[in-house]
Amino acid sequence: MKQLFKSLFLYVGLFLSFILVLSCLQLYVNANSLLGSKSSDSNYWITISKTITPDNIGRKELIGFNSKDIKELKTWKEVKAIHPIVSNDFRVSADGGDFIPFYTDMYLEAVDDEAIDIKDLSDFKVEDNTIPIIISREYLNLYNYGFALNQGLPQITEDFAKRIEVNINITLKDKNLKYRGRLVGLSDRIHSVLVPKKFLDSINASQGLSKSKDTIFTRVLVNVNDATDQDLIAKMSKKGYESNQESLRSAKIKGKLFLVLRVIGIIGLFIFLLCVFMIINYIKMQFLEQQEAISIKYSLGYSPREMVKKVSIKFGIIVAILISISLLFLSIAQYYLSQSDIANGLLSPFLTPLLFTLMLIIPIVIYFIVNELIYKWLIKSWKF
């Protein structure tokens, strides 16, 4: 009875360790789905601008970033890459023609293609008098959930928005140009109306601005090592720079959440290793208690390898059963979490395939580890 209680205690600990480690992995995937995935924990993008004061209002040379400012930003150790945002130096308007009766003044901006968070940019080039446009996803949300509802206008989906074409009217010093504008994507990173950089640079250059004049960029898109770095925030404050604070808050929340998940995962891994160590010792104790029976089996022709293999297979099967039960609990929890309000329809009701891969790998690895450790101990201690 005592041995049964001891083995049950060890296997319960093993089960809890699986719950902790596997749930942390799944929560990591869920957090990426809810807060935005990233290729590494140090991959953040922020848009930096200069704070508007009474001294620089209306003065582009003071409110914008010149080459000296860009060069200084590149020396900051917290900064990985800088992409200046180019804005239009001419008047731009848009109208819907006969199809959609509207008219509005607007602005255009451009940034390097590698800084845009859209995978396929094959259509992002001016062809046949058509300008491809990328807008912030927030702009479409503002229309759908604000303007459209209040004005009794129909809400539009992203796919439908990509089918709509509007007239883009560009007023230069000596001529007027008319293009068709077509939406090709929505950006979660840049709150702007983006067009191809080569196109905007060429139109700006046609305005006859002196090439020797230092180019002024109103904003810069910066890839930083860690958006929550207090040194970075202090430097920005000292220089009078400000950024999209919501991105900084999201990065901070995400960083703390991942830190908590890592700590819990490490604790679960420690419990798992401790349980494996205790179970190995428990198996050794069983061999010692049955030393006489094992010696008889050995004299009858049973090899130590076969005896250890039998025990290791049994342990591996128990581990596989415990992982399966853990995944069953997690599957139920994941399904209900995906249906909750906090998920906002962004979570899959199914567990990540990685967990099922671990269900196959862990018992096999445990079998070989236990088999090898017990066998070496058996040969060394009993001198077979």
C-alpha cells in the first residue's frame, strides 16, 4: 500500500508538470494570436515623431527629421533599423467619380517595402495609371464601426474594399495628374495611406525642390530591440520624441506575459525532471527489493538488458498516458477559451500541432533515457 501511494504521488507530480509545460506552450501560441505574432521576442516596430510645441508649429524643418537626426538615431544601441517615412510635397485629393459621390483632400506617404507588414507586395507598384494603396486597418475599422453606422452607410469587408477604385487627383505646380487608386492591403504596423516609394519620390522630385537641400521626414518607422527598454524611452523623452504609445503598451504587456509563461514553464520542467529522477530511484528500489528474483531470472538466461527494457517500456507507456490525459484537459480548456469574449474570434479551438508532436517524442525519449540509466546502474552495481 505504501509503494502504491508513493508511485501514485510521483505520477501525479509528473502529470502536473506536463500540464504546466504544455499549457505554457499553448498559452504562448494564444498570446501571439491575440497580441500579434513576431519572429523573436526582440522584434518591435514603433513610429517616432517630434513633439509639437508652440516653437515648431508649422515649421517642417523643426517638426521633421533631417539627415543629422536620422544618423544619430542609427547610433542608438536600442535601434535595429530605421525607415524614414516620405510624405507628399504636393496637393492630393480623391473622389469617387460617378460611382461613389464623394470628394476629400488627403495625403500620401511611403516607406521602404521591407518595413511594410504585408507578405505579398507583388501588386504594390504603379501600372496602367493605377496607384496601389495600403492603408491602416484602423482606418477601415473607423469607417465600418464609426462613420458607416452613424451615417446609415453600408459596412464593407477587406475583400470588397480591394475591388473599389477611386480617382486620385494630384495637383503639381505646372499640371494636374489623375490616377486610379486601388487598395491592395491593410497594415497593422503603419497608420497611414501608403503608396510605392519610387512613385512618391518621383512626383516629389518633379516639384523642382533643390537636391542639395536636406530632405526632411515628418516621421520615421523604427525597428527596436525592445520597445519597453527604459533607456530607449529616456532617450526619446530627452530628444522630444514621441511614439505610438499603444504599441509600447502592447509590447510591454506581451513581454511581461511571455516572462511569466517562461517562469511557469521552467517550474514545470523542474518538477518534471525531479519526478523522473525520483521514479528512476523508485525503479532502482524495486530492483533491490527483488534482487533474489532477478538473480534467479539471470541464472535462467534472462539478460539484464531485457529486464530493464521491460520496466522502461512500462514507464514509457505510463508517460504517454499521462501526456494524453493532459492534452485532453488542455483541448477542453482551449475550446472554451476560443469561444469566450476575450478570444474575440482570434483563437483556434484546437491545440497547436506542436503539443501532439511532443506526445510522441517525450515518451520515446524518456524510454531511452530511463532504459540506459537503469541498465548502466544495474551492470555497475550487480556486476553481471
